[in-house]
Amino acid sequence: MPFLFAFVVVIAAGLLSYVLDAWFLPTHGTLLILQLAVVVTALPGNKKSAIFSGIVSGVIFNYFFTTPRFSLHMSNVDDIVNLSIFLIVAVLTGILASSYRAQQEALEQAELRASILMSVSHDLRTPLATIIGSLSTMQEYQNKLPKEEKDELLNGALDDSHRLHRYIENLLQATKLHQGISLNSVQQDLLPIVNNVINRFDKARIRLIIRNALPNVTVSSYLLEQAIYNVVDNALKYSPNDSPVVIICEASDNVINLDIVDEGPGIATKHYKSVFDLFFSTRNGDTGEGGSGVGLTVTKGIIEAHHGTVSVMPSAKGCVIRISLDASPKSDF
């Protein structure tokens, strides 16, 4: 694929040069256009395709733009020198672009590791401290605490254990999505998956609205459940305790839309796309409110692996996140 892209770019540059050459373009202008084609193919960081495009560009220059034309023979010393310099620059461009790309990827990996450390330091330390504190108190005062306080401490430790489990599960899914996952998908009814999500929460706070009959979808039920769960979990977390979270299901033109609607503070318009970036959070450093920035990234990866989309919809109040799934039968995943 990189070589095909390089070939198409070089051929396009050659055609443009040929048209302009018949009009006014001097030899150096032709070389600049061909050199630009080499730079474009080098930008993705593939050294081999950049060198390949440089060689093909050199052949095009030799065949179409040097004397005698339409042959691979060159009689003009200036043309030989220009072509030699062009090939040297093309090779150097490919090497430098590849090196730059490698350094950029290394920097991105370093930034990712720093983000992971910051996220883990907050999202693992807090529940771990609560669990350790609760269990330590129970151990030290087990014979003195009344049953109600023991139950409260135990329930608090259990809740934070589940919180840790969810966070680690999302980290694992994010890693799998980064490496690429293969879906074990079957055609099935979507409603049981949605109901499984609802049953994992306080059902009194969640309302399910089904606007019309929903066709079956080809999905991995476990992964899709995790994706929907992450969105509903966020909606409950940022909504007032006495306000409902509504899940609206509607089918239209072989697309099923799941709208998760809450009455929380909402998301600023400038953050509509950023909220799905890995480790994006409104939290300021290690303090303040805001999630770990993993859950919605996992949701986006899972939904896109199902050839669907997830997005923040404009809303006058609260937040509306829409998950759209293609209900057409699939056989390619």
C-alpha cells in the first residue's frame, strides 16, 4: 500500500509537470514538483517508499524532460548533475523523514507512559487507600464495631474493589484495542445487551425508552456491553443522585441509535471530540473532578471495531452521547 500511494503521487506529479512543461515550466521547476512528490510520500515515515518514489521520479525526469526526450539516455551534463542531486536529496529526504517519524513515535510513547502513570497514580491509589483503610479498621476493631459499621466498611471496600476492577478492565481493553482485536460477533437482539448493562446499576435511576422495533445487529455481546456500560457509568457519575439517566433506542434506515441522556453539567462544545481521546480528563493534574480518561476511549474503540460511531450530541441541558450501530448483516468481522 505505501508503494502504491508513492507510485500514484509520483505519476500525478509527473503528469502535472508534463502539462506545465508544455506551457512554461523550466527544468528546475519540474525537479521541484517531483521533489515535492517525494516529500509527500516520505511524510508517513516509510523510508523505502520514499526512495522508491525518488527512483521513479528520476526515471520520469530522465525519460520525459531531458535531451533526447522519450529515452533513458542523457547527453546534457547539466541534466545528469541535476538528476544526481535530485536522487541524493530524495534518498536523504526518505531517511530523515523515517528518522523524524521514529522520534515522533518515541515521544508519543513517552507521553503515553507519563499519562498512564498520572492516571494510575490517581485512579488506583484512591480506591486502594479506601480498601486498605476499611479492612484495617475492621481488623483492629472487629470486636468493638457494631454490625452496621462493619457492614458499611465492608460495602465501601467492596464498592471500591468493583471500581478497581472496572478501571483495570478498561485498561486491558484499551491495550487490546491498541494492538488490534478480532471480534467474535454473531447476529443478535440488542435489547438483552442493554438490559444486562442496566442490571449492573441501580435500576431505579435508569429509564429505558424503545422508540420502535429494533432489528438484530452483528456484534460481540461482551464487548458491546462493556462499551455501553462505560457511557452509562459516566452518565450516572456526573448526574445528580436524584436525576434519571435515560437510554433511548431507535432504529432508522438500518441504523440503531442508542442515546444515553443525563442531566449532569454536560460537556463543553470544544471537548466533544477530545472526550474520546485516551487519558483525556477535565481533572487538573492529580486533583479535582474528572474521570481517568480510559472508559470513553475504550467505548470508541469497541464501537468503531463494530463499524459504528460514538459521538457527543448537542444538548441544551446535560449530556447526550449517541452510539450508532449498522444493523445490516456483516460477514467481515
